[in-house]
Amino acid sequence: MTAVLLCFSAGLLVSCSKTAAPTPRSIGDKPRSVQVTRVEWRKMERLVTVTGSLVAREEATLSVKVPGRLRTIAVDLGSVVTAGDVIAQVEPADYEIRMQQAQAAVEQARAGLGLPLAGTNDVIEVEETSPVRQARAVLDESTKNRDRVANLSKAGVVAPSEVDTVEAAYKVAFNRYQASIEDSRIKVATLGQRRAELAFAQKQLADTSIRAPFDGAVQRRDAGLGEYVASGTPVVTLVRSDPLRLRLEIPEREAAEVRTGQPVRLHVEGHTNLWVAHIDRLSPALNEENRMLVVESDIPSDGGLRPGLFVRANIVVTDQDRGLSVPSNAIIAFAGLEKVVLADNNKAVERTITTGRTGPDWTEVTTGVKVGELVVLEPGGLRTGQPISIAREMTAQTQVRPQFSGP
């Protein structure tokens, strides 16, 4: 009997203790205080994102114009040159001799016309050359004899045979005079030919020196000292890298929006800097092989930029585009997904979104939200259904001026 009473008392005690134990509060019963803002329209830039490369502003492969053995090469890989600098020279001795021969031929031609050997003025009147003056004097004398004999013949003083003699002498003198004029004209033409040959010989002598056509640097050296090179053989490749030429290819579907003068922002592989330029040149036609439109911009070669670098560029085709935006600190990114937390009837509602362009403190949302919806700022830890209380609604000013945006 005593044992039964003890068991009953113990059971009663346990039952009483269970009833009196306090029930713990559920997590999240207390609303979390948050700040919110509304999804709104914002002016944004519409971009065309393309790839391209940096190329030299000018590139020239310098070749020899006259054959010969390379006497000197004054540059090597990376050498910096100024326009007009002598880069290399072919042995000039043979061409100096040819120039001397051509000079002697010019002097000989000038002497044949009665001109001084030295001089550059080759203008002369054909009638004033010695052969022509001599022939004209003989012709004048024959003309006078013919006229005198003709007068005497009319008076019956001379025989007809003498008239025939002076007439024949006149014709011979006249023909010699004409021949002397033609001969002098030939000599004048010959002098012109000799002068051209001299100019050609001088040009060949000058062409033994290869000069830089512009300021730049040597990209490649193709010939060696003492090597015999034929006409047209490459010696060095010269590039001008300031400014650089940015060359981009625009897909056909986006080519219609691209215009000269539009801003271009570019990132270069291996660099963290952002460069800004404008489209300076635009191809008049698309490439038939790949249906791409080629555009170019000039980029100063500061910051270590070099020809051949790969470039990713954004072309701003308009700065008056519109898009839905939220503050960047309202977005949660996890496991490849992006979300925002909406405030709906004092409860948190998670929403998966797709983002687009970005600015300094905002992000475009292309899908997942509607204009006017309330999004929670800095929503870390909030889950769907969790109670919230709005402490403050932030007002995001509509952008009057376009902000930087990226893909």
C-alpha cells in the first residue's frame, strides 16, 4: 500500500512539473526593423559590348630601293627613331660613279649648245646657237646674191646659167639653215635627257640610304650587316604607337546604332585601368565574310599600352535609355542566383531577379520586380515570411544625368 502511494505521488509531481514549464518564443516572432526603397525607372546608357585589339597607328616595312650590300644598319629591335633618321645604307660607291658619269654627259651636252659646262640653267634660244647663226649668215649672203643676179638678169646683163647657179646656191644655204635648226633642237632635247639621267643617278644615290618615314620604333629587323640585298628586300619594320589605333568589330545586328563620336570605354587584357575614347572612323561597309562593321578610335599610348593587346569595349550608343533599378545594396547574390527581399504587408518576400546594367550605387533589374514595389536595403538574413517593420523609406532620386553603366 505504501509503495502504491509513493508511485502515485511521483506521477503527480512529474505531471505538475510539465505543466508549469515555460514555452520558449519562436524565432522571428519579433519584427525586424528595416529600411526600404521603391523600384523605379532610371535613365541609363545603352551599350554595345564588343571585343577588338590595339594596333599601331602606322606600320611600314622599309625596303631597299636599289640593290647592293648593306654597309650600315643603325637600328635594332626596339630602337626609337625620328622621321628622317638614316636606318640603314647600301654601299654607295657604284652609284656615286654613275652620278659622275651622268654629270659629265650633261656638261658635254651643254658644251654642244655653247653653254658653260657648270650651271643649271639649260634654257637657250635655238636661233642663238653657233651652228644656226653660221647657217643663217650663209643664207643671208645667198639671198643677196640671188636678188642681185635677178636684177641684172632683168637688165640683160647676165646669162641665164648664172641665174640658175645663184638660185641653186640659195636653196642649198636655206636647207643647211633648216638642218642647223633641227640639229640644235636635237641637242637641246639631248641636254634635257642627260639632265634627267643625272637626276635619276642622284636619286639612286640618295636611295642607298633608308630613312624613317615617321617617328616610331623598330618592331622587327629582317636583314643583317654586310648582306647583299636586292631591290625591294625588307630591312626593318617600323611602327608608330602613339597614338594607338583601337580597332573594334561590331556585329551586324548592332551596327545600325553605332555612329562616329560615340563614347567608348575599354578594358585591356592584363590592365586594371579604364580608358575612354570616342569613335573616330567607321567603315562604309560590313565585312562580307563575317558580317562585322569595323570602327576605329585613337588611344594615347600611356599606361603601358602596346600594339597587339586584346580589348573589351563598351560603346555608349545612347544615354537616354530607361530601365528598372534598385540600390545595389538591396541585392543578395548566392550560388549563382541574385535575389531581392520585398516588403509585402509587413512580411519579407524573397524574389529571384535578373540584373543588367550597373552604376555607382544602383543596379538594373530586367526581370523579377515591378516599378513601385518596396525592396529592403541590406536584407542579409531575411527569409520569406519573416515579419518586418519599416523604420524608414528611402527616396532614390531619379537620375537627371546618365550614370556609368556596364554589362
